[in-house]
Amino acid sequence: MASEMIIKYREKAEIIHGEELCKKRSTELLEEMMLPNNLLPVEEMEEVGVNKEDGFFWLKLKKAQKYKFPKVGDTLYATEIAGFIEPRRLKNLKGVTAKELMLTFTITEIYIDDPSSGKINFKTASGFSRKHPISCFELPKSDKK
């Protein structure tokens, strides 16, 4: 569960509060790790935490949310999203599910194996994976907040 992980890694973490600051920090974190800047397009964030020593991050939201990526489909975000972050990879991810047709899949890992391919990989808890263009998860430079 995300809450238990957050408690475990909270002590040495940088913790940000406030919607605007959280949005800014979460986008910066993705960019620092060479991941698309709109990979976690959530709103109404209450808290962002980053434990750089252990590579752990979390987002706390006011409510669960759904986001439709135009060329990909629906992604559902729980009130707590957490996992480990490293260059071009989110792993042991909690709180993110993807909906395709009438099936819902828990996303456990998101990674870019080969940046030159222009593809990002999404791996599910059941072992399925799907590749999408990285550009589907990028905000144009003028849209960044």
C-alpha cells in the first residue's frame, strides 16, 4: 500500500505542500529523471515528497482522478501515487491504473529503454506491457506551468 511506503521513506524526504508548488516540483522531478513532463497529469495535489537518497517519490491528491491521454486512453490515479524513480524509470509504482477497452490494468513500471526509439514502456502487475510514443506524455513547451 502506498501509505505504508510513504511513512517508511518520509523522514529523509523533501516534502512540498500547496497545489502550485506540488505541480511544479512533480514536473521538475520527471524532467530531472528524463521522463515525459506530463506522465502524471494530476491536479489538486496536496503533497509531493522525494527521498533522493532512496529514490522514492510520492504524490498525495485531494481526490482520485481520471485523465484521458488523447492517443492512448484513460489512466486512473488513486489519492496516493508512490514508487521509486531513477533516470528514465518509475518502478514499484502504486496508485496508477490504465483502462483499455473494458479492462483495467495496474501499472507497476514505466520506463524508457532506448530514448532514440521515441517509445515509453508501461508494464502491468500481470506482466503485460505496452509501448506508446513518448510524445503522447509531453506537454508542449508553451503549456508548461
